[in-house]
Amino acid sequence: MSPARRAVVLVALGLGVLAVAAFPWVAGNYPVKLLQEILIWGIFAMSLDLLMGYAGMVSFGHSAFFGIGGYVAALALKQSAGVVSALVLPALASGLAALVIGFFSIRVGGVYFIMLTLAFSQMFHAYTFQVAWLGAEDGLVGIPRPTVAGVSLATTRSFHLYLLVLAGLAALALWRIVRSPFGHVLRGIRENEARMEAVGYAVGRYKLLAFTVAGTLAGLAGALYAQFNGSITPDAFFWTTSGEALLMVIIGGVGTLGGAVLGAAAFILLQSLVSTYTERWMLILGLTFVGFVLFAPGGIVGALRGRLGLRA
Amino acid sequence: MSAAPGAPLLSIDKLARSFGALSAVAGVSLAVGRAERRAVIGPNGAGKTTLFNLITGQLAPSGGRVVFDGVPVTGLAPHAVARRGISRSFQRNNLFPGLTVLESLRLAAAADGRGSYRLFGDVARLRAPLDRARETAAAVGLADRIDAPAGALSYGEQRQLEVGIALATRPKLLLLDEPTAGMSPEETDRMTRLLVGLPREVTLLIIEHDMDVVASLADRVTVLHYGEVLLEGSFAEVKADPRVYEVYLGSA
């Protein structure tokens, strides 16, 4: 990228962040809620893109970590509504779960990896759906929002800025990771796992580390989702949660990070827009997805790059 | 950890592997000295590639031992074998199609693991692997192609990159599985010059069908037939041995 183009991109990015930050001061309650949902799902979809787009590991069980983050945040925030309950414990718990689930799942590849991650996530769904101490199918409700550095996040505006800062930090961390030596090893694994092994990389360890990082960030997204709604239900664990994140990544553009956020935005806006007119919004969404896969396999980012004549 | 000077760098003892009833490698013993250039020849199905797969851990042996630099490496995982200084190229191109030549070589050069678990920090700031990658690109004749994706190279260039990736790891022992396979005569000449020009301290074990390549490269030749060592000697000795003609003609 030339310095001029880089400056344009940075200015555009800065203006975008400012616009998102100022949104609750100029827009009504419903659009702000939609934007907050996009930020949360954007983190979730980016974490999945690290696996799919960079390490070539297509997980269909990413909801496991979203759900664990949400439930741990719910339980912890009811005890004490601070930053440890809201972020630290959920991230640690989902990271640990990703370490354990990853330990078993990365042993297999391709469709077996997909099925194994799906199976693990659905075990959590089945469990939370049944046990009374987690509210069974009703989940946990009345989750308080935390107070961070003396500021209560109960108001829409303070919560909005908190979400924006965390989404920004998650994006920055992932952006750095995919450009780091570790990120390049992941790309090598995506391109040719056997050759990476043959030149001396302990491929399994790198995949497990990637899976754990992605799971930790997915857990963070789940924790924010519980705080956003004030409740968490077994739906967070359901396979459709994983499926929606997959759709977001594919619609936005696999292996681009920014595409995951755009995909989340497209998904959530389409869902809210179409569902006000028709019950059959899933049908419209399905058609949109088919259209993207057939006519814009690079997703939104791929199509934009093509139009602007940019390269990755 | 190194063995005494004079001891072979690679010593293989009664190495065996069968697939069902087929003995692909049936008790092969051979020793390759430091800085030696050894060719392994034999008709198709003689067990040459299987022998490589057993040495580098892609296959687990059903019997026998591999000792490298005085340390047993039998049955280790491929990455563990590679870390000990054995690197290999493959008979069929086994590249990173979406990565550029420089990126591919840099990954191979960084495979010693130092820094590769770093989640942050810019990969372009790790100087040593980058320098090694450029040096290797020059050594395999790809210096002017470093920004081309591996998938976009010509077949001959891909073969050069195939060797380059193996070389970039700074191996003590380099195993080359038919580096000239599928090449035109011009490309073969180019590859031969490239291999002859490799640093002399790198020990070579090379599977090759082209006898001109073997003649210009190998100090010694081992002939495999039906998974066993038929004979071993200088190129001239092997060339003069009637048994070699028999196995080649017999299989033709």
C-alpha cells in the first residue's frame, strides 16, 4: 500500500470509529441496539475467521465458547458486577474450554473436525437446556451490567463506548496476530499442513494455540452478549449460533478479519430489516448467501477489492 | 550430542516396512558419511520413496533403526526429525500454493521455532529467517521470482522451490526425492548445476532416475531392488555391474 493510500485508509477508519462512537448521541434506541449487536457479533465472527481464514480450520462448534463466556459472565456478574466478572473470568473459562476441546478436535481434519467441534458444542447445549441451576431452557436472566473504573455501564451510551473499545482491542489484537510470525505459521498450515510438519513445525501445537485464542475471544463476545441482553439462554450454545458466525465470515470475506465485521453488519441489518416485512426472513437470508457464494466468493471485501482494484 | 568424527552422519540398520503382504522396504542397512553425496537408484517400486518416508518420519518403520548424528531418530514425528537437521524435498511438488516464494522460504527458514509462537510483532522484523530466505532463493535460482506466488510459478521453478524449501531449514542432511522428475532437459541441466553448487558441508541423499545427474553428483551409489540393497559402490562400479542392468531391464 502506498503512503497516500495508507493515509486515506487510516483517515476513513478513524472517521468510521468516530461515527460509531457518536452514534448513541444522534440516533434512536433501536438503531443503537443494532449497532451494539453488530459490534458483539463482529468480535465473534472475527475470532472464527482467525481459525477459518488464516489457519484453515473450519469449526462448526464455535458457539461452545460464545455460550461459556455468556454463562460464566452471567453467574459471575450476579456475584459481583466488576470487570473481573464481566471480562476476565469469561475469557479464562472459554479459553480453558477451547484448550480442552481443541486438544481432542485438532487431531482430525476436514469434515471430522467440523463434526467433532459441532458435537462438543451441542453437548453444552443439551446440558444447559436441562440443568436447573443454569435455568434450564429459560437460561439465566436479570444479569446486571458491570461497573468499570467507577463508571456504571447500565446506560446505553456508556455501554456503547465499552463495547466499541473492546471490539477495537479485539480487532487490533487479531490484526497484529495474523501479521505476526505466529500468524504466518498459521497461513503455512492452511496452505500445506504436511509440508509445515516436514520442515519442522509441530503443527498440532500451533493449531491448538490458534483454537485457544479464537475460543477466548469468542467467549469475550458471549460475555458481552449476556451483558447486552441482560440474559443468556441455551440458544447461545445451539449450532445455529455457530452457523450464523460462519455465514457472517463467508458473506464478509474469509481471511480478511474486516470482512467478518462487515458480514456481521450485513447479517444483522438484513435480519432486522427483512423481518419487519416478512416472517420468512431466513429465506431471504438464504438466497443472499447463495448469491454471495456463487457470484462473490470473496465476500463483501473480495467484491470491494475487485471494484477498487486493490490487492490483499 | 554429535557422534565421534569419522562416524557416519546417517546410519540405517535393517530398516523395514511392509504394507500388508508387501515388503516395501525389507531390511535396508546403509551408512552415509558426513559431507557425502549419495544417490539411491533402483527401478520403480524398489522402495526408494518409502525409505525416505521411514527416515523422515512420514511413515513408522515396522522394524530396524535410524541413527542420525549419533542419536536414534527411529519413529520420531516428521517435525522432530526435521528439527534434528534432516530435511527433504518431495517427488511431487509439495508447496504452499498461496504463499510467495519469499514467504515459503521464510517459513522454512524460521522452522527452528524461535519466535514462531510470538502472537504479536511484525514478521518482517525477524531478520535472520528473511536473510536466509533471500540467500536460499538465490541458491535455487529464484532470486528474481521472490514475490511470485508458488502456485503461479512454472513447473521447473516449482521444482526449484521444492528443493529451496528443504534447503532453507539449514539441514545437515538433505534428502532429495527425484528433484528432476518431469523436467525438460534444459531444466534438468539447470537443476543439476544447482545441486552440484550446493554447499559441500551439506550431506546429500538423493533419489534420481537420470543417470547423467547421478554421474555428475554422487560420490557413491546405492542400488535398491525389491526393498533390499542390491549393491553399493562408486558410480563407475555400479555402472559396470551386470546385475544393475538386469534389474532395470527385468522391470522394464
